[in-house]
Amino acid sequence: MWFTRKSKVLASCIILGAASAAALFAWPPKAKVVQSNAADLVVVNGNIRTLDAKQPRAEALAVNGGRISAIGSNDEIRKHIGPATEVIDAKGRLVLPGFNDSHVHFTAIGNQFSHLDLREVRTREQIIQRVKEYVEIVPRGRWIIGAGIPEDVQFENTAVLDAVSPATPVLLYYSIPKRAAVNAAALKAGRLNNEKAVVADDEMTWVRSAVPRDHATNWAEIAETASNLAASLGVTTVQDVHSDDLAELMNSLDRQGKLKTRIYDCIGIEKYREAIARGLKAGSGNSMVRGGCVKGMTEGAEDEIEELTPIVTAADKAGIQVALHAIGGRSVSGALTIFENAAKANGIGDRRFRVEHAARLRNADIPRFARGVFIASMQPFLFYGGPEYGDDYAAMSAAGVKLAFGSDASMIDLNPMLGIHAAVNSGRRSVSVEEAVRAYTVGSAYAEFAENEKGTLAVGKLADLAIHSDDIFTIDRVRIKDVRTLLTVVNGRVVFRAG
Ligand SMILES: [Zn+2]
């Protein structure tokens, strides 16, 4: 580490010339040696909304060692540009903290890309477009397998598929699956020496037999796929409530440099004894892969409340965070009763119990959330009912409820703009754009005990951010759903660039 830094200093000095070189060898070194300021990455010309009350707006920021090292005006931040600094010109676009989705099923998101449904597609151009979308998300080399090509669509040779997928094999069955369209990479994998793009009979069998048997169960590839999709949507953290205990897999992806998304992993509450024995603690782990949460569900029945109260109390006493899935008035009331019981039994503490969904709740229960400092982990787009029907985010916000927003992908699209769109287009139940963005960043960071590390853009915070196509704070709010992410940074590293 020290050596790297030193050689960087030396390299910079050679560029800066003799005067600076002389300064380097003078001892003690002058305090204003430029190199110590040089950032790994800077963003300039940004319309930056930091969500940090001390400095809500900025033009530019600098990143060092994966954390924000300075934030301010273009002039201030340009001083941090050294010869090795990656400079990103935001061109006046909106820059926000990375989105933190408080409720996803991570591997299910990746597994959506294990199959490409072409039944609704009519033309060859549409097929090519869908393949192109998959190529942008799946890891290089992971087969793209689809079905449903209309019988009248022709592929004379592999050229059109090769143009969008030169390296990743493509195998697309026709609607009558007796033949399939393939690209050159698939032919090569099937050891076929022809240039025909449509295979049948034995040739189709050969190509098919080259598809890895674990195509839909290779969890490392599937998680990497989900991570690529998250990066393309400006999502820099996900909270995985799929209960499949992925920490080890995620850590290994991270070591290979393939993890572009921080993850907070919730395991099933039925494993609470094992979790206690393991010494699991809320918000524990490294900065990429964390855990310490167990998730269960309740429908609010009396016997369920009795059964869950001691379990939740025991987990909480051991320092584990508890999340309960609850939808509908009785369920949410039941979850709150369980949490209140456990809090009473264990006394004052920073426990951050979470109600997952908290949808269609009784208005009378809103103050109970605020009183208990219980988190409402909500998915505005999943439960979107338009202006006339939906959850009352405005009332919850006014009551001081801790809101964390997410999607519930793969049940629904992972795109956070849809959730923000729903939360601000719900008539009198809407929150402001700022409140919605806050729930998708600061609020969800709080929900995973990470508000000191992420959620805002401020000096010392992790460098997770994204640049978006339009300013959602000023455009017509009915257009928010169409806003795209142009560039995403996780841990100071560019993990996605549109186009
Ligand atoms: Zn869910």
C-alpha cells in the first residue's frame, strides 16, 4: 500500500518536472505537495443532490480509496485531479447517492435471465433487440437461451446474432421447438462447422448438449447477472430477503472482482437458533457483504403472535435484526404487537425491527411504527394503485415513520425510478421526490444499520453514486418512470456506463 502510494507520487513528479522533484527531496516535504490530494476518481459538472443537510447541493466530488474525499464546486474539486485520476464529466446531469433497495430476491433477479421469452415478439429486429438487452446484463459466456420465435422469422446466417453477441452463445428455439436459431459461438460450442443460423435434428442436439447442465442453478453466474442488472439501474446496495444465506457465495464473487452490488443478507427466521449460536449480529460483515438479519412472516393470528413473540425476543436479545413480512391491516398490526412484546421484554435498544411490505396497513397503526422506531420497508411500485388507491406515504412521513423503499424484484422490475414514480404519483398520499429518494437511500441504509457508511454523498462516506438522464426533482413527475441511469459507481469504481 505504502509502496503503491510512493510510486504514484514519483510518477506524478516526473510529469510535474524538476521544480516539484526538488520539493519532494527537500525535507520535511512541503504541506501542499499536489500528489497527496490526487483523487482516484472525480466527478465534475454534476447537478449533485447529496441528501446531506450540511451541504445539500454540489457540482463535483472526489473519491479516494473507495470513499468520498472531497465535495464542492468544480474549481475546488479540480485541484484533486492528478495524472492517474479518472475524471467523469457529468455534463450537468443529476448525480444521486446509489440506490439501496431494501427488499429484493437477489438470485431470483439473476435467474430471470436464464430464459428469454420470445412468445410476444413478432419480428427479427425485436428478437435481436431482446438478445442485445440480455448480452448487456449476463456475464460474458453465460448462454442466452430463449424460446418462442415465430415460425416465419428467417435467419439466413449467424451474422445478425453474432453482431450483438460475438462471444456469448445464443440458442433460441422456434415456437415449434423442432429447430432453433443460433449464433457462431453456439455452433462452436456444439462443435459444428457450418455457418447456418438455424439448426434442427442432430445439429440442434449437439448445440443443446453444449449448454452447461447447471445453466439455471449456477448461483455464482446468476448472482453476477443480478449484480450487473443492479449496476445498470443505479442500485448500489440490495437487501436480500430471499432467505437463501448467500454471504459466502457473495464474498467469493467479490474476491473475483465480479460483485458490483453491496448486499445485506437476511436469512430465514427458522434458522434463528443456528444464527444465535453462530454469533450473528445485526449489520455485521465487510463493506460489500453484510448480514445479521432474520426474516419471517405473520398474518397476525393470535396463535402466530404467541408463537413468534419468544422467537423474535430471543433473536433480538442476541443482537440479531428481525424482519417480518406483513401485508394487510391484521398482519401489520400483528407484526407490530410481536415487536412491541419483544422490545418490552428486552428493554431499550437500537434494534430496528422491520415490517416487510407494511402494505394496506390500518391508519391507526402508523403512530405505533413511529413510537417503536420500527422500520416500514415498503415497495411503492409493487403496491401502486394510482392516485385513488394506495398506501399513505404522506401520513407515514408526517408521523415520522422510518421509511425504507425497495422493489421486491424479481416479483417486479428492480428499477428504483418506478418506486419513486409510484410514491410521488399517489395523489394526496404522495411524498415529495426528495422524501422518496431519501427512503430509497438514507432510509434503506438506516434499515441495515449502515447510515454512517452510505445513503448520502458526504466526505468519509462510501463512494456509491449514480448519474441519471434527467433531473427527477424538476421534471414533470409523471415522467420519472422513464428516467434512465447513465453511469454507476460502487466503492469508487465505475461499474456501469450506458451505451
Ligand atoms: Zn419479497
